[in-house]
Amino acid sequence: MNRVLILCTGNSCRSQMAQGLFSHLSNGTYDAYSAGVSPTTVNPLAIRAMREIGIDISHHTSDGIDLYLNRDFDLVITVCDNAKENCPIFPGAKNTRHWPFEDPADAQGTEEERMRVFRKVRDQIRDKIATFLHTPIKKASRYLEA
């Protein structure tokens, strides 16, 4: 089984949704984890957005990157520029990718207006992962922009 670590700043929205989507879309071929540079808590709107598509992330925790520094991963993905710039090098990562997504936690307005942003970002992450899972990883490259 492949191991993937998804990193963002707070480990509250994007990386949490990506973890749930990787686990779901890979049909068991990826063991997915997520962490943050400055972990907070899992955003309730991220939980709701994922529940809408049948994926339960309510049991997820917001973890710091230190928890994963000494582990090997087939793939490490940063989903925000802050994480890309502030994350340490993961020597055990066979491949790294940077997939920046808008932070839905920054959305303003009513709860429904904010949910529209969460759904949009969730769907963008889902589409990116679905495309990736149908594209082989180039093992020779240390850093791949996708």
C-alpha cells in the first residue's frame, strides 16, 4: 500500500478533505494522512462538506507535521503555499507535489455562502486526486509540479 501525507497550514480544511478523498478514491491503494504547520482543529464546515458526498472525516484530528517527520511516504503533497514554503524536507518522501487550493476557512458571508466555497474547494481537490490516481508517479523525480 502507498502512503501519502497531505500538508497545509492549519490542517483544518484542505488537507483534511484531501485525506478523506485520497482514502476514498484510491480504493485502499493509499493510506492517507494529513498534518499542518500550525495545526488547529478540523473545521465543522469541512466535515459537513465531506459528509454531503458520503465521506466521514468527523473522526479526523488536526496533527502537527512533527508527528510524521521520521516516517516514510510514497508521496507528500502540500495544498497551500504557506505549507510549501514552511514545511521541512521530508527525507522519507519518494515524491513531492504542490497542489495549491484556495483556503475555504477564509470564506466570508452566511453559513450557506461559506459552504459554497467549501464545496467548490472540495470538488477541486476531488478532481485533482481523481486525475492523479489515473496518472503514474514518475519515481525518478524528487519534486513534481502537477
